[in-house]
Amino acid sequence: MNIKENLFDIATVFWRDWVVLKRRMAKFILSRMVAPMLYLVAFGWGLGRSIEVSSGTYLDFLVPGILALNSMNISFNSITPVHAERIYHKSLEEYMIAPIWPDAFLIGKVAAAVVRALISSAIIVILALLFGAHFQMTPLFLLVLVLNCIVFAEIGFLAAMKIRTYEEMAQVNTYILLPMSFLCGTFFTTQSLPTVVRYFIELLPLTHTSYLLRGIGSGAEVSYLSILVLIAYAAGGWLWGSRAFRRLTE
């Protein structure tokens, strides 16, 4: 295995997506501002005024949850064009026959999705500060955010490798991402859920991300078990996604 050549292969895949993003950067930034502003106004200023939390304001409680769900959605949806390339455009075959390290395609695509999600997250942080939210930004906070992006980008990649139709791809958002957006500790603590449901929800990666970001942001004690869970999800997603892509090239 030639590490230098593998890194070049990864950079090539990543650079293609980065060039596309740069050309659409202004539109991307503006579109990423809409949903966070609605969340901050509706839940932070509106509903949040009548909600009491144990420490700080509901806006302070809300922002880490918004960062978690937003990074999930952006990371996943940034990979979905790979599905169209595989099923409809057939352009994925160019990567499959190219003389590159097979995992370079997965890593490059995931890295590009992470960058998109981090740009979107930076926009949310700026808006949240303008709205008066208070939270700590530390290297560990950023690490957890990146891990969350990697996990859901890999889930998006795996879906793109496995799912056969556009309608089924959209159903992943409807039946998996949408429920997680509201139930995984983003807008309220999972302690409010029925016991059986709570145990299941607390197995999901977004729940760990929400609580980690909220804990780190407020200066509370951090659960390193949750960090290990996210790392395990990321490792499993990489292995499964790599296997799925290699099967296409066989």
C-alpha cells in the first residue's frame, strides 16, 4: 500500500466536490441560514421563553441539538448525489474502473460531506451567538461534531450503494433521519420518553452527539463512553461502506 498515492487519490475525489461547492458557495451559505433561523426564532425566542431548563436558557439548551441534527442532515444529504451517479447517470462507473485505491472514493466523499456540514455548523454558531446563546467551543466539541458528520456521511454513502430507487432514498429521510431529528435529545431530553422508547433512542448516534455537545458546551462532565460509541459507529460505517463499494467493482 503506497500511502502517498492513496492520499493523492483521496484528495482527487475530495477536490472534485470542493470545486463544485466553491462555485455554489454563496447559494449554499444562504440556503443553510434559513432552517437554523427558523429554529432559533420559533424555539429559542418564541416557545423557549415559556420553557425552563435546569441551567441557562432554553436557547442555550437548544443550540447544541440544532448543531447535531443539522450536521446529521447535511452530511447525509451531501452524499445522496452518489446514488444518482450510480443508478441514473452511471458516472460512478468512472471511479469504479479508475486505477485508484477503492477506499479513496469513500473517504474523499465523506471528507467533502464533512466540510459542507462544518460550514453549515459555523453558520449556526454565528447565528446562535447573534441570538444571545452561550456555550463553550472547545477542541473536543469540534471533534464530536466531526465524528457525527462522519457517521452520517457514511450512512448516506452506504444507502447510496444499497438503495435502488430515488423514492427509497427519500424514504430514508422520512423514516430514519426525521424521527431522529426530533427524538434524539435535540429539542428535549430523552428522559421525557417512555422507558422502552428511551432505551432504543439512546442507542442511536445522534443522541450521543446531542448530549455530548450540550455537555461540552455547558462545561458539564463529558461521557467518554458516548465518544467511544461515535467512534465505533464511524469505524463500522467505514468498514460496511468500503465493503459495499468494493462489491460494485468486482
